Amino acid sequence: MPIPVAIAALVSQGLGLTANAVLARGVEWLKETTGIDIDLEKDPKLTPEQLTAIKQQELENELELRKLALEEQKLDFQTMQLIAEADKVEQQEVTKRWQADMGSDSWLAKNVRPMVLVYLLTAYTAFSLMSVWEMNVNQTFVELLAQWGMIVMTAYFGGRSAEKIVELWTKRKGDKK
């Protein structure tokens, strides 16, 4: 049975703790715990006997059900922390690469990002003008150039802004010591 149907059915009947446990452990957990075999997909309404039995089970195991809900929240929080840490590491690595490029003696290494940005904007402008003059332009190429342009602009301008913010923050942190 799809979990969202069961969750909606349980929540609508005042069984929020049980719904959280079903979300964390699965629908089979409900049958194992209560001994009641129900099919909320076919009949989302519980009989009064089923509702009473599940509510009794919920009251008797409220502490365990709250622990399950808390465990789920902790997992969500840990996942968010891991994602944030991965993003931070990624930004640090990009900054290191850009600093290495700027420290290089190679003219190309220092100017490749601005040149790519200029090329993409020029090509996109050319395709735009071609469409104005009703010349046949493959829409796929225009969309591809637009996506590349967004990525390059975000990385170039957003990355440069992030570098400056980090630099200012580091200087202020150093001034406070």
C-alpha cells in the first residue's frame, strides 16, 4: 500500500503518532504492532473497533512512538548537516581552484572563465537575432546555451561574490582577535 494514503487516512482520524511511526517503519509495522490487518488504500475509514484498538495501542506506546518521531527528525537534521558540509567543502575546493588559476602565470588560466562567459553571451545573442530575422534556429541549441549561460554566470558572479564575502568575514574575524 502506498505510504501517503495510509498516512493521510491515519492523520485524518486523529492518529498522528501512529502515522509518524508508519512513515518511519512502514505499513507492515502497524499490523505487527496492533495485530489489526487493515487496508487503508481500499477503505480509508477505520471501523470504530479498529480505531479504538489503534488509539489504545497509540496511548500505550506513546513514548516509543514519540521516540520514533524524534529519531526521524534527528535523521533529517543529520542529513541536512551532511549536505551543508558537502556544499561548504565544494565551495572551498572551487575557491582553491580559482585562486590557483589567478596565481598562475598563464594568461589563459586567468581569463578562461570571462572568455567562456563572453562566448556564451555572444552565441546566445546571435541565436536571438537569427530568430528575430525568422531564420531557422534549432530550439535545443538555444535552450542549451541558455542553461550553460545561467550556470557560468552563477558560478562566475556568485562565486566571486562568495569569495569577497568570505574574505571580508575572515578579515573582520581577524580584527576582533
